[in-house]
Amino acid sequence: MTPKKTADQAAPRAAELRAQLEDANYRYYVLDDPTLADADYDRLLRELEALEAAHPELASADSPTQRVGSTPAGTFAEVVHAVPMLSLGNAFTDEEVVDFVRKIVERLDVASPQFSVEPKLDGLAISLRYEGGRFVQGATRGDGATGEDVTLNLRTVKAIPMKLRGSGWPPALEVRGEVYMPLAAFKAYNEKALKEGGKVLANPRNGAAGSLRQLDPRITAQRPLAFYAYAVGVVEGYELPATHSATLKQLRDWGFPVSGESDVVAGSDGLLGYYRQMGDKRDGLPFDIDGVVYKLDDYAGQREMGFVSRAPRWAIAHKFPAQEQSTVLEGIDIQIGRTGAATPVARLRPVQVAGVVVTNATLHNADQIARLDVRIGDTVIVRRAGDVIPEVVRVVPEYRAPDAPEWRMPAQCPVCGSEIVREEGEAAWRCSGELSCPAQRKEAIRHFASRRAMDIEGLGDRYIEDLSDLGYLQSVADLYKLTLEDLLEMKRRADERDGTTPETVKAGKVATKWADNLLEAIDHSRKTTLERFLFALGIQHVGENTSKGLATWFGDLQLVRGLPWPLFKRVTDIGGESARAIGHFFDQPGNQQVIDALLERGVHIADSHAPSAKLREGLNLATLLVDMEIPKVTKIRADQLATAFADAETLRDAPEHAYITAGLPADSAQALASWLSVEENAQLLGRVGDALKRLDALTPASSASSAGPLDGKTAVLTGTLTALTRDEAKARLEALGAKVAGSVSKKTSFVVAGTEAGSKLDKAQELGVEVWDEAQLLTYLAEHE
Ligand code: IVH
């Protein structure tokens, strides 16, 4: 054992670790220039924790290890602010700003006073007290005169220094600033809360305020809070610099984060210029700001200006238009997106938000509506930030009508009337109309014509828009019946509609070259490959790889378009979700009609071929039963069923006890019977059986080679088999090349033991011969026959 270090030996290392960790915090939060990787920070922190645990006398309240939060205090004590924490007057217009400057100019008799200008973050104001360079107390603003002692919570905020850097600090110093939650942290926090079913934070401001008012500092420690300093309170035994901006610089040197957006400007032009500059930057900042703050930079001037009630005459907050407003939700419309996603959109009583009239806002999806519990007629808070689509962020429940019903996704697509469906485990609802839904049509056509699909050169977005809007394209199939007259007429109508002078007329003759070219490109695309064609259909989850897989394995469009979904799982890399999507696509009569029309209008797949040998390898009733995802029908059970029943139809029509006779345990048999009692499932099994027969006919088994996998092996059967008779078992083993013997010897390769196996099984165990149960036999047969 290595001798334990004494506290004296450990102390220098602990001090070194603390210095390194504090330095890392400083670089990260103040200089915005991190040099230590997260993992290294954690490693150093753990080392320090271990040292402090081994030598409790080394631990101190301002150690970086204490940032994880100490035990709850119970309540917050009151803190009286020796220097009151003031508030600011607000300016909303340029005139108010000009007025603010004019008063200063007049009173101080300076032509163009200098101002320290800073962003105004929306968080919680706090005051931090340092004695001898150490953080001793932190308090909220409260009513400005008295706040709450939140020292323990503030210790967890890594951006707040526990010890000041450098030297020569005042013996007592109060630093004021804002604790806030950066937007990324806010989003991450809410995403996690949603996933874990926790409570979400309404906005970053509430996030910061709520976190600081947690009675348990360990909770605060988990909230990603930040801080920046913007003022000083009590300063004892120290002469501050003559200006606010110089003080901010000094604070930064002592280790406080100071906003990098701060600046010094002169006169009202300087202020308004800064306001616009920050307004432009606002949406790109990593935190919410609700305005900017102007402070007369010169302290002597500040003193001379003095205060009105509780606000200084030397400073003002110039506010940005609010990003959140309340209004009434008048309705919820369903918008059908490019892939059929049905997105609920809030129809709002028009309201000005951040300078723009908002009438619609996104509600994201049905889950979000349920989460917010938004109901039609509700008063809602709408938020708009920059170019981002306005969103409904919450409901004001106090204003809800008592009888307002919960909102539900409509059953039908408002555009085409097809069913709106939702796949299990997916957030989005979709219109199932696919190619027959006009809202999805344009995007479908765009995809269909794209380079990697049918590759129709020259069919740009504008033509797609116009051809669809003017009724020339109901589906992708209509591309193949367009005539020169159609195209020219379309162009003429589009020009009329847009009030543009047709180029054709300008040129004094009918320019038809573009139309000729487009028709030629369309014609050229008629001859295609199965892979491209399947990709072009735009089936959900079917990208180029999946199309290629389908084309290679099945080889023929007529085959593929008629298969039930479990068959698609045979293709390598196609899972249940994609297989269901493909099956669903082909099950829609509208989609089948489009395919028929395409073929009728001359689309021709040039590379059709017979199904691949690979498909044949894994194709049998047992694998398909597993592919169908029937509850409790595992591979072993599927093998038993496939052995016991001649085909899917017989299996489907058999009574439940026949499944038990086939070897299934009672619960699997029951699960299967109840699954089959659903008409849709019974039909699916029927279709799978038919498909299997069709494919069997198309892909004759490769002529059995004489060398079976059990060549040279000797098997012995004993006990009672349930799924097959002994003779069957013997015949099938022999077909694979095995010799089936009557007694066990050292030469026996394996023994198949059914129920009530007797002396032969004992003998096998004695000799160490491999023993299979019936299930293993069935699996083996299924895999090798
Ligand atoms: S100075 C006497 N500077 O705005 C000056 N305040 O209504 C006192 N705030 O409670 C405040 N950013 O929470 C100042 N750069 C900044 C600020 C700022 C945000 C908040 C602060 C204060 C409120 C003033």
C-alpha cells in the first residue's frame, strides 16, 4: 500500500489544483477562450475532490469542488443592501433617448458626453460581496433595499469567481450583475426535461430566476447559469477609477465576466447607433437581451446628475420591441408539408410582435399542442425572434373558457381528404394521400424529376409550380401526357396571371425551344431502371440505397408493387419501419393508379430481371412469420409452425389448439390466435402466403448439391417429437446428408432428444455426445433446407 500523504504533503497539490481549475473557469467565462478540455477539467476536479475527501481540513467553501452545491439551507435569510440596488428608467423611442442626453448636456454643460453602453440581459440582478478578495455573500436584488441571501446557490455558478484574481483589491467590494441562462443551455435543459417527463422552463429568464431561488443548491448546480458584471455597490478602502468603463475593465481583471458587447460612445447619435447595431445582432447572440443600457461614463457627472425616486438620471435602459405578446388563438389549421407531414398552425388574432404583425404561429406538432394544452379560444403567448417562425410558447390558463374542449388532430387531410395517420413511435402525423394529395404533389414531382430519380432535365421549380397550379399536373404521371400545346398554353396563362409580357411576343415570334427541350427531356426519361423508378416514387424511408436493394432483390416492378410489407424485410438493411412504409405506399389505390398511368404513358423499366438467388435463400414461411412481427412468435416458434403447417393458409385457418400441437407454448399459441383474430392480420398472412408461392414459382431452388451440410454425420433420434414425426425428422436429416442410426455410440455426432427421452439420452450424456432438443433441430432444418 502506498503510504497516505499527510495533509501537509497534500496541501500544495490541492492549492495547485484549485489554481488550475479557477484559471480554467476564468478563461472560459471571462476571457471566452477556454484552454482546458472538459475531460481534463473533470479529471483535475476529481483529483481535488479525492484530496479534500482524504484531508477534510483542506476543504474550503470557495474551493471549485463546492460548485456542485452544498446541502439545502431551508430558507433564505434577508440581506439589507448597504448601497441600494436601483432600477433603470426605460426609453422606447429615439426621442426619449435624445431627451435623456439633452438633460445631461444641459445640466453638466458638456457638448457630447461619453456613455458606457452595454447589452441588457434578461435574467436576475444580484449583488456579490467580497472581503479580502474572497466571495462571502451573494444576494438577490429583492425590492432594491432588501434581498435574499443566495450565497450557496451562487457558489455553484462557475462564472462567479470565488476568489479574486490579481492583487490590490478593496478590502470590501460588492459587485453587481446579472445571472442568466444562455439560450443553448435553456434549450438543452428543456429537451432533457421533456424526455424525462420533467417540468420545462417557460423562458431563460424564469430559468435563471427559478434556479437561483432553489432551496437546494445541488439543483441550482445542475442548471447551466452564467453571469456578467455591470456595476459596483459598496467599495471600502479603495479608490475606483474615474469612469464606469474603466471600472468594468478593472472588474474583468479581477476575474469577473464583463459583456464583450460593451462599448463607449458619445452623444445621442452614438447611443442610437449602438442600439441599432445591437438590434441587428440580437438574434445571433447566445443569450436573450431585451434592450441596451446607457450609463454616463464619468462618475463625477453621475454624482452631479443624481437620482429621481429609485432610478438614476445618468442611466437609462433603451428597450427592444418585446419578442413575446399575448393574443387569442382563433383556430388551428393543418398544413400539409412536402412529405405529407401534417403540421398544426395557430391562427391568431393579429398582434404586433417585435415590430411585425403576426397572424400565424407554429405549434410544431400534435405532441407540442398536448404538452402546452392549447385549446381554440385560448389566450396564448406568442414569441417571435428575428427571422424565426413565430411560435406559441404557452397558454394563459386564467383566461380559458371552462368548456373549451381539448384539441385533436383531424382524422382527414384538409387538402385531399385522405386519412391522417401516425406511425407508432413517430411524432409527426401524416396525410396518407401521398401522390394523390395536391399539397404533396409539387414536392413529389420535384423529387420525381430530380437528377438521381427520373432525371428530367429542365423541369425546374417554376415550371413545376405553374404546371401544378394551373392544373396541368395532377400527378407525376401527367408529365408523360404533356403536349407542346399544353406547355405553350401554360406559359401564356402564367404570363397573363403574373402580368408579365411574354418573351415570346417580345421576340415577335413564338419561341418554343424551351418547350421542345422539356418534352424531349421528359421523353428521354421514359426509359429508366427499376432502382431509379422506385426511388422516384418518393416512398417514405426509401432513399437510393433502399431502392437499389429492392431492385436487386426483387427485380421486377410488377412483383414489387403487389407484395405485402413483411416481404420487404427480406432485403438486407430494410427494417420493419421502412418495410411497412413501402407496403403502405403500394397499398394505396391512388399510388397504384399513378404507377399504372406511368406505365401506360410509356415509362419503361429496362432492367427487369428474376428475383435474386439471395432472396431465395432466406425465403420460407418461418422467416416470414418472424418478419410479420407477431407477438410471442419468435424464431423458434416460427420454425415449429412452419414445420407443422403446410402453408400460410392452413396455419391461418387452424384452431388455437393446433398451434399447441405444433409445439407452441400456451401463451404463444394464444398470442398468435388473438393476433389472427384481427381481420387485417389474417389478410396479411394470406397475402404473405400467396406472395411466398409466387416467389417460389419465380425462384426455383438451386438444384440441390449432393454434398449436404450433414454429410458424414450420424444422428440418433430419441423420445417423442411434437412438431414432426420421427420418420419426417429422419427423412429431413437424411436429405441434408446425415446418417440416422438406432443407437448411441462414440461415433454418434449428435442426439436429438424429444420429451421423455430415456436410456439413449443418458448414454449420450455419459459419452459427451452433443444433444439437441426439438427446437434446435427445427432451427437447424429451417436454416439448412
Ligand atoms: S445597471 C443603477 N446594467 O436591468 C443601475 N442593469 O431595470 C442599475 N440589467 O435590475 C442597473 N443588464 O437586472 C444595469 N448592463 C446592465 C444591465 C442591467 C441588465 C437589469 C438589472 C436591473 C434592471 C434595471
